[in-house]
Amino acid sequence: MYSMCGELGCARKVFDEIPQRDSVSWNSMISGYGKMGRAQDAVGLFGEMREAGFEPNEMTLVSVLGACRDLGDLGLGKWVEEFVVEKKLELNSYLGSALIGMYGKCGDLCSARRVFDNMKKKDRVTWNAMISGYAQNGMSDEAMVLFDGMKEAGVIPDKITLLSQCTKSFEDMPQKNEVTWNAMISALAFHGRAREAISLFERMTVEAGTARPNDITFVAVLSACVHVGLVEEGRRLFDLMSSSFGLIPKVEHYSCMADLLSRAGRVHEAWDLVKKMPEKPDEVTLGALLSACRKCGNADVTEQVVQLLLELEPSNSGNYIISSNIYKGLKMWDGSARMRVLMKQRGVSKTPACSWIETENQLHEFHAGDNLVEISYVLKVLYEDLKDEGYTPNINAL
């Protein structure tokens, strides 16, 4: 009771006065120390418990692993795992996640992954522990791959919980370098929490010491601006790269800005930026710009973007068909016909249409000519969802 209320002094006094202690009293005191951030005292009392002849159980080990995590005591943490193996204890979610968390915080990701892979049953807590381990060590790619694996395994991730765990792990880190700052900013941006990503970027410029924003940092914050349409903030950050940090914007940064401006309907500004890019833009950037041209009915920029796209991907049938349809929408009949003729002259064949739609955790794949009954059913579900959200679909571009 005293431990739960944070009164560790009183709790220890009661503990010391117990004439005959059992496992419950030892575990309560060790757990109390751990929960109140007194990891060293938890480890010390665990040593006394073993000297007194008491064998630790699952609750003891989880508390000790938490203390090892806070102290970075990899040696004791490994001893706990060896004890688990020796005593043939079940590596359940409770104990397995504690081991993974300890190894992750100590930077031993190989051991963390080994424990994770050896677990027969993995629940959401287990997956989150491993993903958090990767994230707090700056291994954002591995974290995202595992996140995808989590979904493929049928475990529904709680994004809020997961992101909160990552944020907590980040804040708990005594020292942060460029990799850890970038991983956290990228995670926030990826989940659409643009303001928090930008706020963390501002913190990095003030609190990070020798860790300074680099190319990857700016890709992350610019991506955050793209997700929620913060045009002016994106401009400020883009200019900040060279003016305050001496960084030369690369293709990735120009692409983010072009995408941001395109989505905001600022087609001419986006095109002017694309022309200033140090290298040729990729198909994603040009595709975003072409989509903006279609929405805004801009003919002159459309012509130039189409030309670049066909140079970049001359064998992609989609570029010809989409361009032909855009010209048709702009009532540029000659341009529309020209795309079809050019496609035929170059021997480009149309790839059969294929779509993927996920509804109710089930993925549906459709090809041209497939059973219309199933397609009609899925479309009906989508239309109902759209209506519920108050959105009227625009089918003019189909």
C-alpha cells in the first residue's frame, strides 16, 4: 500500500520489520522501488532476496528487468534471461516484453530480436516492445518493416499507443543524437502529427547540443507539412536549410516542396521549383504536379510535365493514358489523340487495370473483366462509408 502511494520510506520500514518475509513482500518492495524510479535500490534488494534464499518468480524478474532497463545494466539483464532458460519458465508476453524492452534500452538489438523471434505467441505488447526498441535506437527502417509485419500477422496495432511508447522512449533517453531526433520527428510526421513534428524540430535546434538538423531532419519536417498542407511553414523550413544551417537542398527536399505546393493548387510555383531542382524530378513528384494540373485545368504546365514524364518512363502505359485523359478533360482533343498515337507508335501496350481495396481488414484484388458482383458489393460498402463521412466522390477523373 505504501509503495503504491509513493511512500517508499514507510514501505521500507514496514518491510524491515517483517519477521518472516515471503516472496510477496520481497516482490512488493522491489516493484515499488522500480516504479518510483529507484532502479538501483530495486537491484540491490533483489541481491538481498537471492542471498536470503528466495528464488525469484515471474513478477520479480519483470521488476528487475525494468530496473536493468533504467540503469542500462546489460549484465544483470542477461543473467535474468539465462535464469529463465535454466528454470524453463514460460516466455510469455509479460516476461518476453520486459526482456525485449531491457535489451532495446541497453542497445543490444540482436538479443532483443532473438527473444522476440523465439516467442511462440506475440501479442500487441510484444510487437510494440520490439518496434520501440528499434525506434529508440534510431533504426526507423527496421521499425517500419516490423510494423508492417505486425499487420501481416493479424495483430492490429494501436497507433496512438505505439507512438506514445516511442515518444516516451525518446524522452527517457539521457543522450540523443541526430539519428534519434530524426527517428522521432519522422515517426510524428508519418502519423500526421505535423505540429508535434515541427515542435520537436524546434526543440532539436535548441536542446540537441552537438546534434544539428541534417538533410534527413528536413525531409521529415517537410513531409509533415505536406501531410497537413502547411504551405507557409514549409516555405520557412525550406529556406531555413541554407540560411541557418548551411545545408544545400537536395532532390528530396525539392520534391517535398513541389508536392506541398501542388496539393495546395499552386501549380506555377511548383513548376518553377521543379525547374530549379539539382537533378531531374522523379515520377512521384511529376505525378503530384500532373494531378494538380488536372484539378486546376492548367494546360501549359501540363504539356511540360507530360513531356518530362514520357522521357522518364517511356514504357509506362499509365503515363500516356492519364495524360490523354487530362488533355480530354481540358478539351485539348489534339493532345489527347497524340498521346494515344504516340503510345501505339512506341509499341507500349496497356497494362490490364488492377486495383486493391481493403475493407473490414480484408484485402480485395480486382482485375479488368473480373466478377462484377463482388466489385459492386465492395463499391457499395465504400460509397456508404463516404456518405457517412459527408464526402461526395468526384468521378470525373475516372
